[in-house]
Amino acid sequence: MSRVDKSTLVLQAKGITKRFPGVIANDKVDLDLYKGEILALLGENGAGKSTLMNMLYGLYHPDEGEIWLKGEKVELKNPRDAIDRGVGMVHQHFQLVPVMTVAENVMLGSEITRGAGVLARREAEQRVTELSEQYGLEVDPAAVVEDLPVGTQQRVEIIKALYRNADILILDEPTAVLTPQEANELFRIMRDLTEQGVSIIFITHKLKEVLAVADFIGVLRRGKLVGTALPSESTETSMAEMMVGRNVILKVEKEDSHPTDVVLRVENLQAKDDRDQLILRGVDLEVRAGEIVGVAGVQGNGQRELVEVITGLRPAADGRYWLEDLECTGMSPRQITELGVAHIPEDREKHGLVMPYSLADNMVLNNYYQPPYAKGVIMNEAAIVEHGEAMIEKYDVRTPSVQTHAGALSGGNKQKVIVAREFSRPTKLLIAAQPTRGIDVGSIEFIHNQIVMQRDNGVAVLVVSAELDEVLSLADRVVVMFHGKIVANLTSEEATRERVGLLMAGSDI
């Protein structure tokens, strides 16, 4: 296998091992990066990608192995050491101060001063402008960061690294909150950077993106580098199999839907966010039995609050919603659950599970007070354990025991516990918020199949996901949210990536 024609090796990880209590996060990992190359690093959640990158950026220190930068063995004691040697990192969650300008954010920690410690803002703005023009990163240095779209904020993070003379960039899940158009623009920027000699390590779980932009691929599984490949010789299926270690069906297999009666009806729903600002601005929505309605939108446009209002976790400021003919506005989460609403929450650890509880107890969180699990105030432990064991087998939860506490499981198995609990009782409406966030492709395949099975059994399904591909592959109908409103209602045939992407960005409305 011939690598791209790059002659200069700029970064080497040799036999890198990192241990945490009870876990080997990286196990003798070797990784090479060449000048002007985009190296895509793939792996399941927990495969060791972030741990390895944190060592290359000086946040962690390897227990064994060596790091070489530009032909020199180095010991990176902290991020400042990495930055001084030309390594920059753009984290998935941006490290920006919202109320400061672009130039102020860029120079933060590397301030230019003149006379008596006065900040030289004009010089910083000039340098930001020069970098913007040099690398095709169009941004206004005087703009306040909180007023910028997410894609532009990401450019600010890249400029911040280049401002510190980075010629090796680590991009951690850089498209997680971008529209397809913003992602394509990022890929153009990445190509422009490599043409000027910058080298990039690109961490992602989106296989299409790897094939679109990478020069070379490395795959981590359970802390080990299990394979490398050229994109020209790879497919999404082959990469997924390398990540998981078995055959994976990536495409959601489902028949046409046959929707019947309206199960969920929402009218003029309004709600405030955690800062007491109006975030839902008059949402109208219907979901019918036997269909999957997917909600697409860039995070922060009201999707989370919509789910929380419908499930009773957040009060409505105005508007009403019904389950079949019964108005549910203002009901408690327990009341809504007892009406036949299943909920896969966005944050599985905060809203989905009780971490110190056993799997058996977590499997009955919604109905532990009902027969056969209780008689009055007396719990039937044998029935709870028997139910838990049956669910573990049916939903393929990988655990030593039904008595294992939930906090000990991997992300994918935690999600399977929630799915098992929510799908194991009579359901009229399923609300799945970010149902596969942070889990491996094998678990994604399983959960998608379970959601489709619910639809086929006549359940009304509402799927909210930041992953546009997930929405498009699962949904029979797609609604797009922008600035707290539903701005489009599309059939699956009308919902192309391009059209939905434009709607997510506020265009084509």
C-alpha cells in the first residue's frame, strides 16, 4: 500500500501506551503524519482516539513510548510545549469566550502589548485579517464571537491555532455541529491548509467525510491501531468492519411506512431555555401511528426544549399538545409515561439511567411501583431480576451480570439498557433524542433496527438527531427546525441532504 507522495515526516507516535485504573486506553500505538497530509483517525467511542490526541497535545503523558516532532524526540509536559512546537488542537467543544471579539479570542494567552501593557488590538486584528486571507478563512476580526454562526466560530478556532504558528492541526470531531454546507466549506479550508504545508489529524466517526477529504486512514479499536488504509481503496463498509471487528449493515433497512391516526399533536408550542430566553417560538407538529418523523436542525435551535416539553421535563410558556385526544400540556413525566410515551433521552447518564443502580433496577425505573415488580410498598426483587435478565438477553446488553451497576457499562451498552426499558412496555409514542450519540457503529445498527421495528408495530416515532444522515436514513418524513420554529415539512423523497442543509442554515425558507 503506497501512501500519498509526502516526503517529510512531521509527527511520529512510537509504541504509545497509556493506562488508567483498570483500563489500557492506548496499547503500543504507532502513528505517522506527513507534511501536507490529512490523516483521518477512526474508532468507536472509547477506542482511545481522544486519549492519543491529548498526549500529542501535552494534556496527558504516555506511560510508555515516544513522540517525535519534525525528527526530534520530544517530551510534551503541557499544551504550551505542544503549541511552541507547532501543534494546535481544535476541540469538539469550542474554547472561545462568547462576549469577546474574534481578535481578542485569537490573541488570548498570546497577547500583543505596547507601552505599559496596553493591548495592541489593531495589530492583532491585522494579523487575523492576514491569516484569514492567506488560508481562505473569511472572518471579521472585530465581530463578537457569540454573534457568529457555528461554522464561523470554528474558523476562529483554526485561526487561533495558526496565529500561534501551528503547522500540525488536530481537529476533534470538527463537523459535529455543522450543516452539510458548512462541512463542505471546512473541507475546502482543510485542503487549502494542506496545500500550504499544514498537516492535519482529523478525528471523526462520519465515514462519508473520511472518503471525501482524507489522504490516509488509521483505525483504533480497544486502544490498538488495528489497521490503516487509503481512501481510494476503502468503502464505508470496510471502514466500519475495521472499527467494530465484524460485518456491519450501515444502511437502515425498512419497508415503506403506512401511517394511520394522529398520535401526537402540537399547536403553537412556546418554551424558554435555561437562560429564561424564548427558544421555542410557535411549533406546530403532528406524528402519526406507523411513521417516523425526523427532526433536523443545527443544535441550539429548540430541538432539545421541544423534546423536554413533550415529555414533561420542561414547562410550556404557551401552546398545547395532545396524545391522541387527551391534552397533556402541564402533565408530569410520570403521567406522560403512563399514557404510553417512551423516551430515549439526549443525555443518557443525566436523564436515562441511575448510574449507581443495578441494571435490573434501571430496567424498571418507569414502572417499579407496579405489578409484578411491586405489591403495595413491597418490592418483588425476584421479578425485577427475572425481567432484567430477559431484557439483557433480548437486547444483547454486554454485561457480566444483571446486578452490575449502570455506570460500569460502555456507552453503547448503556444506550441498549435504555432502549430495552423503553421498548419493553406498551407504547403509543416513541421520542428518541440523539439515540445513537457517542456509540459504536454496531450498536447504531442494532438501535436503528429496534426503532424501525417499533414503527412497524404501529408506534408513532419522533427522532431528533444532530446527525443529518441518521435523520435522512430513518425518517419517513422530515421537519426542519430553525430559530425555534419548524420551517419545513418534507417527505423522505423531498428531503435531500442539500435542501435540508440549506434549511438548517436558514436559507431556502
